[in-house]
Amino acid sequence: MNTSLTPDFRSADFLTGHIQSILDFYSPNFLDESGGFFHNYRDDGSLFNPGLRHLVSSTRMVFNYCTAFRLFEKPEYRDAAVHGLAYVDEAHWDPEREGYHWLLQDHEPVDQTNHCYGLAFVMLAYSSAVGIGIERARDGIYRVWSLLEKHFWLPERGIYADEATADWSHISSYRGQNANMHCCEALIAAFEATGDDQFFQRARDLAETVAVKLAEKGGGLVWEHYTENLDVDWDYNRDDPKNLYRPWGFQPGHQTEWSKLLLTMHRHKPEEWMLHRARALFDESFDRCWDSERGGIFYGHSPEGDICDDDKYFWVQAESFAAAAMLAEATGDEHYWKIYQKIWDYCWAHMVDHKHGAWYRLLNADNQRYSDEKSAAGAKCDYHTIGACAQTLQLIIE
């Protein structure tokens, strides 16, 4: 593919074609006839560690194929979503302890820790399935809601706890924004799928807790880690800034994800603070973390504003271009379309694999790949890219 020919990134034809190209990358090897989807892919689409399954990837791939069916109405995409959902219900779900297995190897559990983050994606998968008419998934939404209410919801804090032992006997004292952000995303999807207002109200409450109240403690941006009393924990994982789910530092990708969620809620039931916070989180994060020399958005910055992780992750770019498009639509400010174009120009030049398809997962500061692993269990299945393109497409065609 000739990358010198820059597409019209605001075109519905481009966005639908790009989503299809990502799906096409996975299509030769995505479905395991013995159950579920494969999760680990090299750049050329070949598999590694085919037996490893992660709850987050299993559920995100259900979201991918629900989105694909909604856009393209191909029966095979609906069939794939049904196949993936069956695996979540039959392999990940453990009715005896009433929890979802976090990790499976060859369809057997190897980590049964209960993660709020994982439940968020299970709810998203069920909600996505209901959205394309898979009605049996409706009970799953309420099953997850009950688990969240029973084990993780902290009404006195307005936030969910993060982690529990396999038997639910101990809840960790760690409090994190990431699980709550994805719960907010899942609750919005549950509201859209069911019309049940309790889901929207909880999403709104989470957004106010994290993007307003906790952000005030972080100087206006959302810090990742908190104590049991919701004090900012400035030192958590300071020595592990590249931790996959709990990195140290302010994460610009999470600020822009919150922007996207706030704007989604604003489209449903507008409140002025939602738009104000969405704009503030996006503006400061993009200004701090855009690499003006080599392009792309850096992964993290310190409380002092210094870049603490200069890698470029695919999901940060994808969530940010979607947030920029949504801000452009919500505010009418052409400035955000210019940012959208700038991010896409970078991604087209460096993140998109024009030979094999889909996006590279991780680049260094000089936009070079670390390995030939394009997708890994729990780390990537292009849910971010498909979702970001689909959300932008919805803005354009409305």
C-alpha cells in the first residue's frame, strides 16, 4: 500500500474500510473451533501461545464482532460474537464460586483472581451482544451488575474496589481509576442496550467521582492510583512505570478516554460539567504529551510534567483521535479536527501495518517496534482501534 497517498480520515468510506481491514487481519486465524478466539498474533498474523486466553481479550473480541455485525451485517460476524460469548459463559464463568476466570491455559483456569476491570469488559461484551439482538446476553448484563454491587461497589466512596481473591473472601485495599473508567464505559453500553437508567446513573456517578473529585486531588488530571481512603498514592508502581494495567504517572490516553466517556454521556443527558471536563482533560494531556519532533502521543508524564514513559502505544493514539472528533462535534471548534488529522497522519505513517493489516501495538520514542508481537492476550486485540473508528463513523454519518 502506498502510504504517501493520504486518505480522507474523516470519510465514512475510509473509516468503514479501515475497520474491515483490521477484521481481515484476524479473519484467517481468529476462531478456535475448540472454544473461543485465539489471542496471540505476530505481525504477519501467525499465532503464538495459542492456548493462552485472557478474560479481557475474550470479551473485547466479542465487542469487536458485535461492532462488525452492526456495521456490515455479515452473518459470520454475528456467529463469531455468539461463539465468543459462549466461551465467556462456559469457560471463563465459574458458577461454583460465581466469578470469571482471569486467565485460562488450554481452556483450564490458571488465575482465578476476581478483577473489577475484567467484569467491566464482561458487561461490555454482553451489552454489545444485546445491541445486535442476541437477547440471551441480557441476563449476563444483570449478572455482572449484581457481582459489582455485591463485591466491589463502595457507596460511601462513590467508586468500585479493584481486586478480590478467587473466593471473594478478601478485597484488596488498592483503589484505581482504570477499572472504574472501564466500568463507566460498560455501564453506558448497558444503558444503551437496555434503557435501564440505573446503569446511566452509576456511570454518571463514577465520572463525577473520578473525573471531577479525584481529578481535583491530582491538580486537574486523573491520577491512576489511590489509597483505600481515596488519597492520591503518588508512589504506587513508581518503580514499574511500564506496568500493563497499573503504570505510574499521568496517562494521557486515560485522560482522553475520560473525555470520550464524558462526551458520550453528554450526548445522552447533557450537563455542562461533562463538556467542560472533557475539554480540559483532553487539552492539557495532548499539549503535554504530543511529540512535536517525531509525532505521536507519549505514554505518560510525571506530576511535574516531565515525560516518564516516551513509548507510543496504539490505544493512546486511537482513543485520542476519537476524543478529538467528539470534541469537534460537541464544540464546533475546528481546532479539534486539526488535532484529529494530526493524530491520524502519525498513525497512518507509523502505527498502521500497511503490509499485513491492523495496527502495531507498541513503538518506542523513535517510532520503532520492540518486537513482532502485534497482539497479545490481555494487551491488544484492536478493540480500541475498531471502537474508535466506529465512534468517529457514527459522528460522521449522523
